[in-house]
Amino acid sequence: MGKTSPPKKAIPKTTTGKKANYRKTSKGAGMTSTGVKAYRAANPGSKLKTAVTESDPKGKRAARRKSYCARSLGQLKKSSAKTRNDPNSRIRQARRRWKC
């Protein structure tokens, strides 16, 4: 039998205060660095990283951005027409933050 990974532990979806794990939609959506640290503490061995937000990333960071942008475009296409056409939806804001 194949090796199965243990179930992922959820972290609180807070968007306010110093311990906010997620950004508000108006701030670009996505996880904060605090949220990434909390997730990695709850899920040892995780390789979760924060968004690639610089203008011209190089190497692996550029590849991560390209991969995220392609993946999130698929999510955007599968979402409802309301979400696709709303410039302030979470997926649109996250894509803007990643500079997709």
C-alpha cells in the first residue's frame, strides 16, 4: 500500500489584528507570513510559502509565480460569472497581488 499523509490541521481564518492569518480581500487576499508560519507549525514537513510579489523574480520564484498564475487562471475560469466579473473577488485580488 502507498504511504498516506496525515490530515491537514486547519488554522483560524482571521483577517484582523496582529495574529491575522489571511489578508482581507481589499489588501490582496491570500495568507500572511504569520499565517504561513502557523500552518507550517500545525503541519510539520509542509513547504508552504508566501506569495511571490516582486516585479521581476528569478529562478525558482519565477517558476512558482508562473505555476500559481496558470493554476489560479483555471480556478477563475471555473468560478461563477459573478466572481469572474467582480474585480474585488478574492481570486482576482490574489492574482493581482501575485502580479498575474
